[in-house]
Amino acid sequence: MDNTTEQIVEDQKQMLSTVYDRTNAYNTIIFLVGYTGFFSLWVLVKDEISTKQMLWSAIFICISLLSLVFFEVYKMSYSAWMI
């Protein structure tokens, strides 16, 4: 490869890396805001809801958190395999 081709390849790698990093940071912020909002709301209404509603909320947030963890592990494994 000549010098120009190598530079194009390096620029493409840098661009893809930047896009991936920014997308990952954006997703992390969205998840953080979502879970923070849920727990903030839960603290505000926990005295107003029944025990059954609180239990269902806890079950659903656990399912959500487990799904997030499994998805992130899958994404990490898939990205490592693709690279």
C-alpha cells in the first residue's frame, strides 16, 4: 500500500472508533437517566403504592437490569469477535 491508502485506512479506523465511542457514551447516558428516573420516582411514591405494586416494580426492574447486563456482555463479545 502506498502512503495515501494507508492514511485513508487509518482515517476510516479513527472515524469508526469515534462513532462507536460516542454511540456507546450516548447509550450509557440514556440508561443512566432511565434507571435514575425510575428509582427517584420509586422513592417518591413508595409510601403511596401497595406492597404488590412495589413487588411487581422490583421484579420488572430486576428483569430490566439483567437484560441490560446480558445485552452488554453479548455486545462486548460480538464486538470483540468482529474486530
